[in-house]
Amino acid sequence: MIEMKGVNKSYRVRRREAGLGNAVRSLFSREYEEIPALRDLSFAVPDGQIIGYIGPNGAGKSTTIKILSGILRPDSGECRVNGLVPWEDRKRHVARLGVVFGQRSQLWWDVPVIDSMELLRDIYRVSEPCFRENLERLTELLDLGELLKTPARMLSLGQRMRCEIAAALLHSPQVLFLDEPTIGLDAVSKLKVREFILEQNRLCGTTVILTTHDMQDVDALCSRVLLIGKGRLLLDGTTAEIRAMAGENLSTEESVADLYRRFGI
């Protein structure tokens, strides 16, 4: 179970006007602005559910994932993932957690992917039989094959993302956070990733929170959608309800833009 109650988070950002004079003055007198990222955010996700977490850029999606994964501490509010407070009990928490950030890598750049997998095995203290079983299953489902022998820097984006997802699941996590996992992927790679996520959820009951701008991902994978805007939860409903509200095919950019405008975001 994932629970967030009344969570608030702000960032302190340094500001200054353009120009050399303002740059010099900023050396002696700095101005800061408080930017709210999350405002009284509350929701709950039961075990085994796949949730679509959507909203425009800057809405607070990645901040939410970072708090849930223990990277950030909120300013106020409560958060628990499987009974643990993420930032207070990080070792136990991350042992049950898998995270994939579409624009960041957990694979070592210059070594074959299998070397990164074996290092992650040691970091998470996965037993050798469990590691081999998971690696074989993930290799088959994600069609990794020869990719395991290839340095991460030589993989295409789609190939790397499949390896990233496999790396996040080697230790059999109960919860999987996917932050834009299909960003920049071609149609074939997107289909492979979607099929795998559904299979992982069916076989292992893994709870998945998916943040994405690709509404086709949401339509294909999620039974429930959370819409966030300006740090606030604006809508919590089924995919069918969101589709009806959009007024047409949910996967078109125009319908999604209309949905956002309806909520003033």
C-alpha cells in the first residue's frame, strides 16, 4: 500500500535580473523565491494496481516519485510505502523498490550490461539462485539476449530502456516507479515495454506508478489515473472516465491539451 496524506514540498530558487550590474550585486545580496511543487497532496494506491500519474511539465510528478522513493523529504505531511517512511528507513525501503527514470541511467556506461546486473545483485544482496532465475525471466520477456554483452554506451535508447527496467526488477521489488520510461522510444520498443509491464504485474503482482506524457501508455496499461496540476491532485478516476472527459481519443495531443485546460493547467 502506498499512502500520501497532506504532503507539501517547496523549492528555494535563486533569482536575479539579466545584466552585468545585477550579476555583481547578486554576489553580495541574493534574492530567493519559494516555488511550491506539491500542495496538500493526498492519495492511496492498493497493492497490485497500475496507476497512471499524469500532468503537464512542472506539475509535481517527478517530485512525488522522488519523495516516494526516499530521495526527497517533504516539508510537511505523511508518506508511507508498504508501512515504511521512505526517507527515514531508506535501506529497508529501497530493498523493496524498483525505480526507472527515463532520462537517468543506473547502468555503468562503459561496461557490458551483465556486469552492471551483477553489481546490482551484490548491492541488493540477491541470492545467486534468485538472481539467475530473475535474470533469465527478464532476458526472455524483454528480449535482451546479446544486449547483456554490450556496453551501455553502445545501446540504442530503446535497448537501454529495456535493460534499465530489467535492472530495476532484479531484486524482485514489490513496488515499481516508472518516470517516463518510454520517452523517445520507437513504436516497437514502446510495445515491448508495455507488454512487459503488464506481464510483470500479472505474474508478480507488482504495484506500478507510471508518470508519462504519452497517453497511449496510460490507455494501454492503467486502470486508474491521477491528474496533478500546480502541485495539487485535480482528478482521481478510471481511464474510462478520463477518456470520456477528454471528449475523444485520449491519445491525441489535442484532447489531452483540452483536458488540461479544463482544469486550468
